[in-house]
Amino acid sequence: MALRLSTDTRNKACDAQVDDIDAGSGAGTIQIRTGSQPTNVGDAASGTLLGTLTFSDPAFGASSTGTATASSITSDSSADASGTAGHARILDSDSNIVADCTCGQGSGDINFDDSTIVSEGTIAISSMTWTQPIS
Amino acid sequence: MANQSRAGGTFGHEIDEAKLARYKELAAGAPEEVRYYMNQLIEMVEVFKKTGPSKLPGTPNPATQNARTLDGRKIPQSLIVPLEEEEIRRIYDYVPYPKELDVISKVFDELPTGIRQTGEIEKIPLPPTPEKPNNFFPKPKTEVVDPKAKELRDAAFNLRWWAGQLCLDREPLTHQALWSQ
């Protein structure tokens, strides 16, 4: 039988992770970039920065059954560059990396209705959940 | 992070007659494969614009349901308006299939961006909170280093965005239309 976490432990773990996004004196961000995720989470940024979206502060509400739900995410209403969203990087306001994930259209960790981003256009993320799995 | 709910949307730009003419000029000077796909997509837009917008009712766009602007306002609620069946049939031969769109994206992704990140971080002010009276978010600064390259890439990807929307059988909801609501 695999190692399994209790709901209470999952909630604490999930809260600790999303609370990292709120570190610093400002709000955490999601950078949308072209190309694949870097090999390691802590590697230097890769791809072209297409846009930056901003979390609320705090970014997420309290976890329930191991899942936290993001509060409103501020759109980027003037994207920095044109390209295909390939991956995203989540940082705190001191630019420390918290996590990264894939982006796609109909797929990926962040699922855009259209992963094509146009410079000075709008990028919106309407919903985001963060889950600590049971095992 | 698989199997978790994270949804978003992107909004390109309106294409009027002047912009279409400029896109044709840019395509003429582009690398062969880029020129080929840009010309295809320009023709697609021209054919699409021969008829008026769909009269079908729209449904709330999930991409904008819970998003907001920098000053804390809710982003305008947008609707996804489906194309009429007759319109879908009319433009069918001009709209790329999803797999073709993937190929087009890969070709356009090879275009130089014309910009670079300066390495500086700009602190963009945000509404203060009780915990963060000097609230901000860090935005990496970028600068345009090759305006011509940037213009070509922006044109190519705007056309690609239009193709993506039409491939989804919906009226393209542009950045301009979104923010004019």
C-alpha cells in the first residue's frame, strides 16, 4: 500500500505551498513563456516572456481536502510579446521561483482556450486550483 | 499539477482594412514558409469578413469570469458567440485544421521576437492591502531591439490567433472588443 497523507496533512502541505507565493511585500506572479519548462525548477528562465499575470494577496484561499482555490488573478492587458504559451513560472514578489508548469490549448497544466498570445493583447486566467495529492 | 483546474484565455487584435494591407506587405518580405502561411491566413480573414457577425446568442466566456484589472476592477464579462452553421460551411476551406495550426505555430515561433529582457524588474503598484501597504507586483522589463522583426512576428501571431478562434467555430473576441464592453 502506498504512503498516504491525511486530509489535515494535505491541507497543511497545500497551504504551505501556496503561501510561498505571498512571500515578500508585494503580490506573486505567473509568467507565461514560450517553449518547454526548464529542466529543473530552479534553472534560469527559458523561452520568451509573453506576459505576466498577478495573483491576489493572499493568492489562494484556505485548503479543503488538500485543494486550494486561487482568488482573482489579474490579467495582463498588454502582453509583452507574441508567441505560443508553452510553460509558466510562478514566483513570489521577490522573484523567487515557487513552481512551474506546462501551458497548452485543451491540455497542459494551464489550459488556455487558445495558447496563441499576441503582443499588447490580453492574457487572462480565470481559475486555478492547487492540490496536494494524497500520495 | 495534472488534473487540476486552471483555465485561461487570450485575446488578439482587431484586423481592419488598413491592418490587412500592412499584413500583406509584411508577408511579402517574410521568409518563404512564413509568407506562405501568412498569405493563407490573410485570405481566411478576408473571406470571413465578407459577412457580418453571428447573430447567435453567446455563452459566458470562462476565461473572463473571475479575472480583474490592475486597479482591482473586474474584467468585462465576455461571451463566446458561436458561428452560424452557414458561416462555418462558407469559410470551411479557408480555416486550418487543429494539426495545421500546430504546424503554423511552430513556423511562426521560429521568427525572431525583436525584443529582449533587460534584466531589470519594474515594481508595478497595486491597491494596498492591510498586510501589504506598499503592494506591487514585479514585472520584468523588456525592450524592443528590432522593430521590424517584432512587427512581423506580431502580425503572424495575430493572424494565427484569428485562425485559432475560427477553428473553434466562434466569433473572434478581440482585445479591443473585450475592453470596449
